[in-house]
Amino acid sequence: MLFVTVTQITYSQEDRLTGILKSEINRNFALLKEQPVPAYYICYRVNDSKTHEISASFGNLVYSVPFAYRRCKVEVRVGSYKMDNTRELKGVQNDRRFLNTIISQENNEQAIKMALWKITDENYKESVKKFENVKANVAVKVASEDKSDDFSQESRETYVEPPLKQFRDIKFDPAEWERKVRKISAVFSENKDVYESSASMTVETVRKYFVDTEGAEIAENLYAFRFMINASTVADDGMSLPLYKSYFAFDIKDLPSEDKLVKDAKELSQMVSALRKAPVAETYSGPALMTAEAAGVFFHEIFGHRIEGARLKQEGDAQTFKKKIGDMVLPEDISIIFDPALKKYKGIPLNGSYIFDDEGVRGQKVEIIKNGILKSFLMSRTPIDGFPKSNGHGRAMIQFDNVTRQSNMIIETSAPKTEAQLRALLVEQLKKENREYGYIFDKVSGGFTTTGRYMPNAFNVTPLIVYKIFADGRPDELVRGVDLIGTPLSIFSQVAACGDDHDAFNGSCGAESGSIPVSCVSPTLYIKMIETQKKSKSQNQPPILERP
């Protein structure tokens, strides 16, 4: 049974778009539900986005670009909650058409309704074609392993925030930030080991609208301020060596000071030179430490994608954890939650925060692992057996269809250890195994993972800064050219201890529904057994000419 809950509503004469969307969706639904193949659900998503991006390289401004648009994504479902046009076609390359349109930035009712009418009509016709294919596919293919419905029925809410602030109201001065990015990027002009570099500032404000034929009415504001410093070089053997430092805040005043940014750029420049001279690491299998920031990327790649519910419904997915509810999958002192409503964790702003997901469902705190035991999954409105309801994790870029995606992942431990204790555990294990050294992964850039059955169910994380830790107490040694590889269940079984610190990976995650903002907060990890391989490198010679 569907019902509507009014939790907050603040209308403004300046913000008429919600009313226009509601009027047109109701008009179109009244017609489409009477067709021979009736629509049973329609939703409109609109992102009203305003951004300003500034970038400089070696002290020179490359661009300073303001940009604004309103993009609308329309979804029309035909069939029923039990079976509709979104069902996976078995044995067929599933064609994902991303039907969306740019709409007027002005609240001109006729112009917006014309755009919505056209894209809704096109979407409905595509949905009918897909539904006919679904019915034929169901008739000739084996029965699905998962018997759940195609679409869940959820409580709907009305939530309308006041209109977004204007750029002038958030105290963003483009000229001042142009000066800053020039100054910070100029740091790399002093180091001829740096072949490419940039400093960039991005200000983004997005007002997200959502209305559907079940009664949801949402207008939510998102603010993001990002600063990025990049530098890279090429070693004599042709290996590319990139480094970066990124910063994220919800308020522009919470970004680091100019002096801090300059200091960090200088440290990055020094590390680029050190990496260029560092020896290439050999392949390795043994114990290691992973700093908190690196561990955030590690958990995101090897674990996060494997507990996204919609993925577990696909016949071709490896479904690593689907049958492991109630099983011990991590040490009993480790718990993992996802909480999109959490904007900060111990003072760290979290990039994956939101109130409502892109299916109009309020984001909920989900206890995925409790004391090492797998308890739940992230869920969108695509149910799976045993999990018929969404917990607010249906997400997508505005151009794409929604799927289940991550939000803010928090890894916590009830038995934290100091950095000295973790290093002692590592050295003790090295001595037991008669090894000369282990590794500490200090910074990573990201990675990728495969979750399908068609190839090995593995991950690859790309470390940027790696040190050898010697069993005999020698100083740590910087190395380069390491890729961290493995399979999820095997490496999970090797996580042995967590630190008493924490840091966040604030980044973007790319998958079927595009690139979305995510966060992962983790302590430092001690892992009893990891595996590395040598990083691929270009066979081209580095530059012959000296950099100017």
C-alpha cells in the first residue's frame, strides 16, 4: 500500500518548476495508463546545475568557465510491479537507452511542457518495445533464480527546500580563485622533474527535483566545493608517475588556506622527484599495512560494489556475498555502515551525502556488517529475494537510469590499535615468515573491480605511494610500480587489525549509472597477506629534450 508523508514543505514564488513537472506528469500519465499497453509508473528527475571551474598549469590560467543547465531524465514503466520493461534480458546484450533532455532554465511553462511531452512520448514507446522483448525472453529462457518483483512499492514523501543560493551569496569570487590556482600551480614551475601539473577549483550547486505518479515531490539542494592539485612525471624506464591531492567541502570557507595549499603543492612536487628516482618494486605476496586513506579506496572497490542489491539480481553477476547473510566475513571487531544522511564523520565532510536518492526514497542508514557478520545489502527499488524494499540507494547521473549504488561507507573497529602496534604486528609476521620486508600502501589513486561471472572475480587497486618496511628496522624505502591485486573473499579473510585513526576517500565512482559522488571512511589496516604485480608502463622513451 502506498501512502504519502509530508515531512517538510516550503514553496517559493521563485521556484515554479515543481508545479510544472507535477502538472505535466499527471497529464501524461492520465493518457498513457489508458493505452493498450498501459504505463503504471512515470517519474521525472531534473538537475538544475550551476558550476564554475577554474584551472591553471605552471602558473598560467588554462580556463575559468561558468556553466549552467537544466537536464531532465524521464522514466516510464509498463507492465506491473511484478514484471515490467526493466527486467534483464537473458542471453541478450541489454540495450540501455538513456532518454533525457535539456529543458529551459527559465520557468516558461509552455517550453518546459513541450520538452517533457516529447521525451515522455519517446520513452513510453521504447518501454513498450522493451516489455514485448521481456515477455518473449521470459517465455523461452530458463526461470530466474531470483523470484523477486521488478519494482518495489515504497512510501512517498513531499520535501521541498528553499531555492538555491546564488553564487554571489556563497561568497565565491572567481577572480580571487583564479589568482590562487595560478599561485599554487606555479609551485611546479620550479621543479623540472614535473612534466605535467595543474591546480583546479570547482564550485557546484545543484537543485535536484523529483516527481512521480505515486505522489513523491522532492526538491533538494546540494553544494560542493572541490580543489585538486595534480602533478606527474615519467621515469627513465618510461613509467608514468602521477600524484594528486584533493579537498572537498560543503562550504567554501572550509577549504584549506592558501598557505596550506601551497605547502601541499610543494610536498607533492618533492614526492614526484623522489618517485622518479625510486626503484621498481618486485612482485610480492605477504603481509602489509594500508593507511586509512588508501584503505577507503580498498573497501570501496573490493567490497562496496559487491553489496549493491541490483547487481546481485543479475544472472551474470558473481553474487559474491548474496548467500552469505549471517556469515562471518570480517574479524568480529569490524563493523561497516552506509549512511547517506551523514554529512560529516569526526569532522571530515563526506562527498556521498544526500537526503533523497534518485528514485525519490529517503536515504537510510544501513548496517551492512555488524561485528564481522554480514547483515544486509544496499537496496534501490530493484528488489532481490529476501530484501523487497529500498533503503534509499538508487542513484545515477542525470543522464542515466538508476541502479543500486554506494553512498557514505564507514568502517569502524571495537579494537583499535596504534600505528606503532600495527607496525609491530607487521614486523612480527615478517620475522615469522623469514621475510626481509613488507609494504605500507600510503596513497592510492583508485582502481577497478570485476563482479561478473564471465571473467575472474577480482580487483586491481593502483597505489601511488608505497614504502618497504624492513624487518630488521632499517628506514622505510620508497618504491614505485606496484599494482595491488586479488580476489575479494581471499583478501577479506586476511584483514587482521585496524588502527585508531581514520581518513576519508572522497571521490567519484563510475559504474552503469554514470559517475556519482561517494565517500569511504576507514582506519589504517593490517592485512596478513596481500598480492602485488608490476604496474604496466609505456615502452616509449621519456622526453629527450629538457623541460623549459
